[in-house]
Amino acid sequence: MPQTKTPAAPQHARSAKEVPLIIRVYGLLCLADGIVTIPTIAIFAAMVVWALSSDPSLITIGTDPTLPIVLSVLSVVITAINAVALIIFGRALMKSRRRHAARVSYALIAASIVQLIISIMLQGIGTHLIAPIIQLVILIALSVTVDPSLIQERRVQRELEDLEDREAAAHGMLGRDLEGKGYIELNFFNLFWVFVVCCVLGLIIEVIYHMVVVDPGVYQDRAGMLFGPFSPIYGFGAVLMTVALNRFYKANPIIIFVVSAIIGGLFEAAVSLFMQVGFGAVAWDYTGMTLFGIPDPVAIAFGGRTATPFMLMWGGLGFVWIKLCLPWLLKLINLIPWSLRYSLTTICAVLMLVNGVMTLEALDCWFERVSGVAASSPVEEFYAKHFDNAYMEHRFESMTITPEDSGRMDAAAATDAMTAGDAAEAAGSATA
């Protein structure tokens, strides 16, 4: 009996499975980048080890590790991981393994974000961020588009979610986790408005606390962004608490309190470290805090970046948040008309992103000016003109800039230059 041949797949079907040529070329570049980066990192690591073995004092100031060195080593480790992921990602693109490439892109996106944060902490905001930001945008675009089946799955999922939202709205359950895994549905819409509302509420609480407890009767602007009544640490803290405690809303109150205290304290310490290392900015310092006359062990352990009373405060806020505030806030969010639900959120999200970027740029330029670095670009001149030191000191009243405490390499260079200038001036005066 003659065998029948399976008909070949149509040309358009085969081409639909293949990644477009331009993306495969990009995959080749990623592969080459990863291959070149690995030996470069190995050579750099060998040079660092040799230098440190020859002169260990290179990495210390007194008894403490130098922050730029620590951050640079961390950056090298992340770069090595990123290089391996680039090789895998590039190979997957070249071989048209769409789903595999999409999954690896998520790891690359995470590594790129960490690299951006470290780069800001080491060098501030400047043209050196352009290339990694472009790379991040490309990765995000590919993670969304490289696998058509994932696109179709997301489209179907969005349609189903839209139907569920309309049905939930009709029953007064909009925004709730209908599967019962948590109290609130963790989507961008809900979390964004949690962030915005808590930025405002947190600022109000902090201003009142300062006027009543810290300095009675004295108003101090505690805003944390360049524009608007926003304190982003409370917004991000609320989002973090919502995500972490969403499944705990029926749990024992003690568990909710302890989890909230730990998460809040660690988050506060991490933000303090980032601000100080990246911009030399100190907005709070609990060094020397005592408990019933005894030095606070938490404040000592975290170098004054958080303390026991404030961890307890985070614990209480987390409990009140998940039990009382979140249900109220969900009702408030759902007052937004259905027709404006997504358009208004998108516009506000873009405005908030612009506000955040301009805040970081303003802090960076403020840092440069305090460090004695003259404006050398139109961006720096813009911020020097419209957001000078007097404006920043008034806007961020609780914040001080101390370049010598930062991990910025340019701060060290500026300090050396200022020291050399002072020495030259002193020598000139002595000669005269």
C-alpha cells in the first residue's frame, strides 16, 4: 500500500512561526554582546583581585567598605548574569523560539532595571542612561510582541476580564478578587490609584505628625516629589503592603502586624539607602534613638535608617490598611466613571511618571551643585534656573544633601577637585 506524504505546511504558515529578520539580527547582536561581555568581566575581575591583593586599602576608608567599590562589584555580578541571559535570549530569537525568548526577556528586564538603579546610584542621571533605557524599552516591546500566541492569550484574557469587571460592577464587587485568593484584584488600575491616594494621605499624616509631635505648631513641607502633594514613600509602601498582605486580610491580626512591621521597616531602610547613596540625600535619621533609655537595637543595626517605633508604626498602619482602609479605598476608586476608567488612569500615570523623572533629575542637579560641579548641559542649566538650591531647600525642607556620604563616583572626583583647589589657593596665599 503506497504511503501518502504529509502535505508541506504553506509558506505563509512557516513564515508566521519564524521571527522577523530584523529581530533575528537583534538576537545576533545580543548573542555577540553576551559572548564579548563574559571575558571582559573576567579580565576586569582579575585586575580588581590583583589590585586589592597588592593594596587592600584601595577598597576601604577607615574600616568601612567604599560604597562605589561595593556597588561596582554588585554591578559586575549583575552584568555577568545579564550576559548569560543575553546569550540565551539571542540564541532563542535566532532560532525563532518565541515563547522561550519571551520568558528569558522577563529576566533581562529585571536585570536591566537593577542595573539602571545601580547606575543612578553610582553616576546619577545623565547620558550614560540612554543606552540601557533604549535596551529596556526594546526588551519590554519584545516581551509583549515576540510570541503571537501569548498576544492572543492576553487579548482573550483582557476580553474575559472586561466582561467579569462589568458583571462585578453590576453586583457591587468591582475591584474585588472574585476567586477569593485575596481581597483586592491586583491589577494596574487598582494599584495605581492605591499609590496616588496613599501618596497624598501619607503626606498629610506626616505633616500632622511633625506639627504635633516633632516640632509642635511648626509647619514643614514634607513633600517628596517636585510637583503636587505627594510623598512617594507612602505610595510605594502602600502598594507593597497591598501586594504582600492581600492574601492575609483574613489572617490573625498578630500575623498581619508582624508582616507589616518587617516589610515596612525594610522598605524604609532600602529607600533611605538608595537616596543617600544615589544623591547624598538624608530625609530621616534615627541614629541615637532610645527605647526607655536604652539604645534602640533596630536603629543601631540599620544605621539609623529605620527604628523600632517606626517599624511598630508600619505594623499598625498595615493592619489598619488591610482591614479598614483598603475596602474604603476600593469604593472610592470605583467612583471613577466606567467611561473614564482607563483613559483617566493612563493620563494620570503618564503625568506621575513625568513628575517622578523630573524629581530625580532635580535631585541629581541639586547634588551636582552642592558638590561644586558646574552645570555643563542644557538640562542642568534648566534645573539650575527653575529649581535652584533655594527652591529645593524650601520644597524638600526635611532633606539635606551631603555629597561626602554618597556612593557617587562624581562626588569623589568633585571633592578631590575642591580639595586640590583649596590647597592651590592656600599655596598661592602663602607664596604671596
